[in-house]
Amino acid sequence: MRQIPTYFYQWLKYNFGTPFALVEMLGPWLGLRMLARMFKPLLVSGSGLSEKAFATLLPPIQTEPLLNDITLLEQADYAESALRMMGLTDNLAPLILFCGHGSTTTNNVYASALDCGACGGNHGGANARILAAILNRHQVRSILADRGLQIPSDTLFVAAEHDTTTDHLEIYHPKELSGQHQERLESMRASLAKAGTKNSKTRAGNFGLLQLSGTSAAKETKRRSIDWAEVRPEWGLARNAAFIIGPRRLTQSVNLEGRSFLHSYDWKSDPSGKFLTTILTAPMVVAQWINSQYLFSTLDNVAYGAGSKITHNVTGKIGVMQGNASDLMHGLPLQSVYRADDEPYHEALRLLTVVYAQRSTLDSIIHSQDVLRKLFGNGWVTLACIDPDDNQTYLLKRELKWQNA
């Protein structure tokens, strides 16, 4: 609801009849606000005056997802698919958090590139809310029980959205929240806040700000997200290197340095390979798109990227030009992949996919999916299989034959 003034302002700005009057009416106020945002961004935006003004004039309204247009069987299908693909099939905790993600940046042409690619450049919190609402329905749980998925009666699914720029987590409170669940949620919120502060310190270190404390790093992270002169508000998915499909215990003792996409998967719960097929042909393909975008933007930022943000000229709301006479640029800007003009931050490499499943299952899936044969056979993705039958690691060669790693 807080975005309504922004949409209204954009509608006035691009409406044929109102721009001239709009300048006269809002010019002085926006001029003062521009100066304030230039010198004191934290005061005006974020937790400052702007946020407080919106909260006063337009307080947020608690809403619940409507599922009327999704049949009960479809809801059960979505729920079963999600749980089985994530390996959430037994030993469910009393409180389970589904977390979508999005980013927050100001005056950033590439804002949607930092949001969720699988959500079409939008935030993923809405998807998490719908899935949580579906799984909290007694009718859906009854159907899932008939399909062999028992969800304990005291298990509650909660949705949230992670801001990947500031590490702030917005939790959407469901109406089913009881006293015990409230206590668990508050404990989880405190733990997540500590993790966010710690991650902000790590993020600040990546920007060369090694001397900042956790609190100062969190404040600096917030400032970067709302400072419209900041050309590197966050690194986004820079340095992405791998996509790991398997149980979390495979990597829980390894510092992946934020360079891997993790997808929980239990091969024992998927004897036919149906859900692994979905993972390899949907989220893994998206990860490969992301990897290729960063790869080519790093290899040749002029030809395949977008050049420096400093000289960007937004053109027709469809692309950017360098200065006023270039072709439309595509790919990521220099600042998203380079630490400095001559120092790459992203390591240009092709995606490594690691799967904890039987080779026979992977062979069957690969030979039945044309997109996988192209990605693996042409070397765009390197596939490594950790076979649970012998706990050995195998690499898939371009001729689609396995060899010991």
C-alpha cells in the first residue's frame, strides 16, 4: 500500500496533460527533497522522515492472500511439489519460514536485475505468502496426508521477504499465529537480525570497509541502498559459481562465500526423478542464465555488458545508451562486475552444478531433456554427480559420459 503514492506520481509524470502543472506544484518541494537526499540520505529515506511520513499518512494494511481462483486440487499439487522438491517430507519443525527475496536500491536502472529473475524481476515475497497460506489450510493438509505427506497439526508455515541489499527481513504474520508460535517467531526474528548484521559486516568487507563494526556496517549497507549517487549499492549475484542440489548436510560445514545457489533435495523421496527433472529444467536453467549474464558482462563489458553507470542515458524506458549516440546496451553495467575500472570482482567462469543423486537417474533425465543435453553437451554447465550408491564424485563430459572426478 505504501507504493501507491509512487505509482500515482508516475502516472501524473507520464500523463499527457499533467506534467506542466505538476512541475509548478511539486517543483519547490522536490527540489528541497533532492538536496536533502543528496547530503543526508539516511535522514530522508529508509528509517528517516520519508518512511515515517508514509507510515503516518498511509499506514500498511494487513492483508491475506486470496486463493479463490486456485482449485483445492491445484493447491494440493503446488504444495506437494514444493515440499517434495525441497525435501520437506518428514520431521517438520513447529515453525517453517518460506522466504522470498528482492532488493532495494534508489535511482538504479538495473534494480529489477537485482530482484528475483524467476519472478520476472519482481520481489518474491508474494509467492512465499501464497505458498504458506496454501500449506496452512486444513483441506490441503488432508489431501497431502492421503498422498503420504503428513504435516503435524502444530506446524505453522510463515512467509517472509529478504531484502538482499540491506539484509532486512519482513515477516508476514499469519492469522493462525498462536502464543507458542509467537514466541518461536520472535526468537527466530532475533536470530535472523543477528545474522543480517553479521552478513552486513561481511558485505562491507567486500567493499573494502573492513574497519566497520556490525552496527556501523548495517547502517552503511542501508545508506548504500538509498544513496542515489551510489554506483555499487550491492554486488547482487556477482561471483556466482555453483548450483548445489542435495541435502543441506553436504555443505553445512563449508564456507561457500555466498557463491552458490542451494537447492534442498532428497533423492530417496523421488524414486522416479520427477522432481529432480523439474529442478534441473527450471531453477538450474535460471541459474545458468544468471551465470551467463555475469560471465559475458565480465569478459567484455562494452560488447556484452552496459558500460559504466556514470555515463548511462536511460532511453525510452526500454534500455540504456552510453552518452547520447551509442547503440542500446545490454548486459550488466561495469560496476556490477568490476571492483574498479581495471579490477574484476566477478570471476568469469561457467556454472558448476553438483547433484547428490544416482547417476542412472541423471542419465535418464538428461537424455530425455533437450535443454539439458545442450547445456551439458556444449559445456555451458559442468555437471558433477555425487552418487549415494558409492559416495564417489563423477564429472559429466561433453559427450555425456561420466568420469571419476
